Amino acid sequence: MKHKTIIEPFKIKSIEPISLSTEAEREAYLKEAHYNTFLLNSEHVIIDFLTDSGTSAMSAEQWAGIMKGDESYAGSRSWFAMKKVVEDLTGMEYILPTHQGRAAERIIYGYLGGKGKTFISNTHFDTTRANIEFSGAEAIDIPIAESSNFSSNYPFKGNIDTEKLKEVINTREAENIGAVIITVTNNSGGGQPVSLKNTKEVSELCKHHNILLVLDCCRVAENAYFIKHREPGFEHKTYEQIAREMFSLADGAVMSSKKDALVNMGGFLALRDKKIADACSNLLIITEGFATYGGLSGRDMEALAIGLKEVFEPHYLEYRIKSTSYLGEKLHEMGVPVVMPIGGHAVYVDAKKLYPQIPVHQYPGQALACELYLKGGIRTVEIGSVMFGKYDKTGKLIPAPMELVRLAIPRRVYTQSHIEYVIETFEEILKTKSSVYGYKIIEEAAFLRHFTAKFEQLLN
Ligand SMILES: *Cc1c(COP(=O)(O)O)cnc(C)c1O
């Protein structure tokens, strides 16, 4: 028979206790954390949906790899294992290991960036944007129009708007463009996938204008799942074949392996051009580590080599994507405004729509993140004007285009009953939504302010 329940395709070998708390206790914890979910103690969290980054459960195979890790400073066997897997997948000649994604970003965008340069992306992830802007360059997001229509079921809402891309290339001029970056899936844009057709069009434009195309491939396996099941012509290809085809269109790739390589720490930069690779390799050695470990332990590289293969396993990917959409679809049916269709690694709730009484300068997303923690001990993150808001010259907030709250699902960590608990919490969120107020920021940093900002609750 064909079962309709998609079970977790693994058994649990080792467990980690969750400490339960009362709502009154959480009220005190939240106050202590200045209403910023990043400042909470993880022991006070019941379901941690803050991020899917570095939070995966490793397999028995990966843990065995941890023991086998070769900690030699140079030429480690574990490095060669990682290098081979990354080379096979990306088809790129120069592989630089880094301790995580942003280290690779700082190296490549620091090298390509600087004053007067422009970077263009479907949506720059927060660390990507920060590294580009820190170099003095400008980062422009040009997702397709459908990406901001949360109720549209367009299958590839992560795509780049190619007409706008042509326009930006014309107005900024090709030689001033540091790179075009395709983020798969589009993390800050609802975890939506990018099609191979769109990637091909962008790649052709870049080639024509001699512009570097970089794939931010954190979730390339999840993106491949969507291509296989949504894009005509790819039904019979394997997920790895689809991913390889995507890499073949790019000149470089940046990966935070804390996502689709199923490890707790790791990343890499992959390049085809020797000149760029040599320059980046120098930067790597200055700040990350020697070229055969780049800030990673041998054991981390060993686990990464194994995880980057496991992630393409068809039963894993089916479970991964379908369990995320199970949560999202349930919330949608209950009347919670969520970004549709449901993305690969997370469910995004439209807080602006949920809390119409809270104006954007009082951060409706932050309010929902706080409510989820209070009501259920569920930790999430605001992806809206706290994360991406800016100030104009008079100090007035320039809000982000959307006010979302992301429920990022760690890989292979939570079971269906955890997810049912989250759904129940949302029933309460819906019941009490009209009595929720906004927040004001009382302390913040100049870059990536969401990590450390302190808030105060507004009472009317
Ligand atoms: C996580 C992430 C990064 C940054 O990686 P870190 O490992 O957190 O430094 C870059 N781009 C995207 C799309 C990401 O999701």
C-alpha cells in the first residue's frame, strides 16, 4: 500500500532533553533578554526555530566521521575528503574551506567589492548584504514581482527579475558590478526556489556582459527538490544532477554548510578563475587558516564531506520538504497569514497582516516573535524592519518591504508531535491577536542590529 504519512526516515539513537517552562517563567526570561529572541538562553527555549543554520542532527555516519577526522595542520585526509565532494558537486577547480558562510562572503565580496561597486541578487541574505556594504559597495535586490505577493502560488518566487537585471547592468555599467548573486533557495525572500531556466537566463546575461555569477548555494539540495517536482523537463533527473547543472552556470559558489551539508559548523568558497582564487586564498590564510583547513577542524571537514552527500538522499529530501509544508499548510488552513507556497526550510508568517494594529515602526514581526515565545516557548526570528530597516537623514525609519517572522526548521531534529505543539500554539496566537502591541528599539548596533538590539514593550 501507499501510505499518506511521510515518516521521519530515521530512528533516534541519541536524545537531548528539552526543559519545559511556564508562561510566567518565560515572561521573565523574555524581559531579561530585552525582548530579543537572539538574547534568550537556549535552555529556556522549548522548540527552537530561530534558525536551520548549524542546528541539524548529524547521522551516525557523520559522528563516526568525527572520530576519524584527521587534525593535521596541512594536507589533512579529511580536507581531501571534503574537497572531493565539493569538487564533484560544484565542478569548480578551486575550493577554499571556511569556518562558515560569512567568512567565504567576506573574502570574496571584500575582494570584489569596495566603493563604487554594485552587487545584484534575488535577495541578499543579511550577512551577504552586511559584508558587501562593509566593503563600501552597494547591494541591490531584484526578485521577481511575484515574490512580494504572499498569496501567489507561483512555483519559483525566488527568481531574479531579468528585465530589471538588464536595466541595472545598463545604468550601473558592467565594469562596476562586483557580481550577480543567486541565492538558492531565497532565504530572506520566503525560502522560495529559483528555477534552472531563470538561472540560465541570468547566466547568459552575465556572460554577455562579462560579469561574475556567484551561487549562494546554502540550500541547493532543497532547491533541487523544487526543480525536480515543479520545473518541466527535470522529472527524471536526480537531485544531484539538477544541482550540478545549476553550478555549471555559475563562476563561483559560496556555501554555509551549516544548512544543506547537515553539519554544525563549516562552509566553503568555490571558484573557477585562478586569479580570483589566488587572491582569495591569500585572504583566507591571513584570517581563517591555512588553505587545507580554513578555520575548520579535521573532524568538521570529515562530517561535512558525509553530510553534503546525505542531503541529496531522495527519502531525506522528500521528508524535509513535506514536513516543512505540513506545518505551513496547517497554519494556512487555520487562517494564519503565511507566505505561499511554503518554502523549503522554513515557514514565514506575515506579521503585518496578522497584527494590522501595529504600525511598521513598532515592529509587528518582533511582536509575533515575542508572543510565540511567551505562549509556547517557541523561538523564531523577525525578518522585517528590525533586520533590514534603515534610517533616513532625519532619523526616520525606512521600513523593510515586508514584516515576516521565520519559523526555520532544523534538519532531522523535531518530530511530528513537536510540530503539532507549534500548531496548537498558533491557535492561541490567533485568539489573542487583537490585544498585542508593538515594540521600540532602545539600543542597537550599526550592522546586523537584529542580533543584539534591545527592545521595550509599548503598551498602547
Ligand atoms: C546562513 C546564510 C549565509 C551565511 O552563512 P553563515 O554560515 O551563517 O555565516 C549566507 N547566505 C545565506 C542564504 C544563508 O542562509
